[in-house]
Amino acid sequence: MKIAVDKNSYQIAKDDGNEYIYLFKDETLEELLATKLHCFRYDVCGYVDINLTNYDIDCFKKSNINEKDFDKMPEKIDFLISIVIPNYSYAEWLPKCLGSILKQTYKNYEIIFVDDVSTDNSIEIANKYKKEFDKISKGMKVISLKQKRLNGGARNEAYLHINEKSKYIYYIDADDWLYANDVLEKINNRLQDEPDVLFVGMAQCKNQKITTCFIPTYKDKYEAIAGWSGSCGKVIKKELATSQKCLYNEGTLKEDRNQHCKVCIYMNSFNLLKEPVYVWNKDNLKSVTTIRDKVIWGTSTIRHYADTLQLYLSEKGKDAKIDKYLSERVEKTKAEMNNGGDKQW
């Protein structure tokens, strides 16, 4: 059995047939050598039950030395993760996006690529990469929509093609990419308790410079619901994401804002990955958030107000804190609509 200890309790290690491992944060090499134990950084050691007496850190499971199951190392599970990629004419960025997935050390994933009636050679590029993905993972499915449904509709369509053995869904926009080659491995490590949602950190690329822009620190669902609403900021259990109550609104921009609210309202548990796993590409000058087409952005703002109001009315009376938050969102989206949709016009 493996027993994890820290600097205030490592002296309990004894020759009793168990394997004692030392979880450290910022000790010196000399301090680590003094323990005479195998040493692992607490944030990269994988899944383990731990007894930490002096660290205020995010643990997979916090336990104390008197707990009956303290010294049991659970068997690690490699969950099948479905990566959903909506695309509209982002052929320029697809090699960067798909290439970042192809390089991942974690291989138990599938890709559902949904093209939203592109006018470039996106499908050709996607099919080229499909041959590579089919060699190393559960494969890649390329779906071509016949009628434009925007990102929300593309993601809803992807749900119809997900492997029945899939456990979690992660969303990547076709002009963005994964932060490093091991981020899916880190995501899977944080999914071991099987939370409904895993909130992850984000980076942004602007003027070809990558900087961290968001790290989740939520303590409860109320903080989460008011947090980063982008789809790429969370990994969601398949049953929750694909449930009728959490589907995306179709034919509109800003579709992820209300989907985020619904996921946070209906989730029963969540974990945090407090480092960036995703790069938001702000150098894409053709992005819908950059172009802000006046007609579709304006109508989407009206839809966003209507969708927010509908969500508020459907949830009203169930939770006072959520009522208050959604009521405030209704007023903010109403003001946004009355101002023409967006101050940046």
C-alpha cells in the first residue's frame, strides 16, 4: 500500500511493508534527501490519497491518518474523452488546433469535428488529419452540416456522434489549440473522482505572445456560475452535457453563456485544474468575436436576453442565490440589448 505524507508527518514512515511517499511543495534538495523517501511534487504526482497537515492546496482527496482507507491507492482510470470541435472556415488555424491534439501524451480520446458550412478547404484538412488520428486513438469523426447552425448547433450535433463509452466532453474551437502536450493527461488525472465538471485554466495568444488569462478558484457553484463562461474552460460529464436541460441554444452567438449557467446550476460536484490547458487565439482576425457582424451580433444579443430571461423564469424559486444572480444577468443583458448589442460597435 502507498501512504503519502508531508513534512509534518513523514516521521510516521516505518518499515511495515507499506510504501511511504513524500509529497513536497517547495522544500530544498537537502530537506528532501533527509526524508529518505520517494518524493513527488503534490501537483504532479497523479492520483493518491494524501494526508497534508500544513498545505492549503487542492487535493484529490483530503484525509487524516485515522481514516480507515487512508493508505489505499485507487486504481487510475483512463477515461474516454470526447473532444468536440465546431468549425467555420478556420482552415488557416486547423493544423495548429488538430496538431496540438495529435501531440498529446494521453491517447484515450476521440474527436468529433463538425463543420458549419465552411467556404474554405476546412473539410479537406480535417479529413487529412483524420487518417492520422485513426492510427493512434479512438478516431476522429468529420461531420459536415447541410445548414448553418453556428457553434451551439454544431456542438449539439456532435453529441449525436459521440462514442457510447465516452465519459467526458471537452470543447476546443477550431482556431484555438491546447497549451502543452500533456494537458489531456493532467485533465484525466483530475477526473479520477468523477466530478460532473472540471474547470480548467486558460491562456491567450495575442500578438503571438502567450500569457495566462484565467485560473479557476471557485469554492462553490455560486462562484462558478459567475465565472468564466466559455465552453473551453470546462470538461463536462457526458450525461450532464448532453442532457436536454443543458443543450446549447442554436442559431445564435453568445450561446456558451447560458449553457455555462445551466451546467453550473445542475452539476452536483466539480474539480479544478489550476493551470492553463488551452490557448485562446486572439490573433485570429476572422473570429466572430473580432468581426462582430452587426446583423448576427445584434440578433444574437436579443436572443441572449430572451434565453437568459427564460432560464431565470424556469429556475425562479428553487435557489435564492441563483435567483439573484440570474435576475442580475437579465438586467445586464437587457441593457446590452438596449445599447445596440455591443459597446464596441
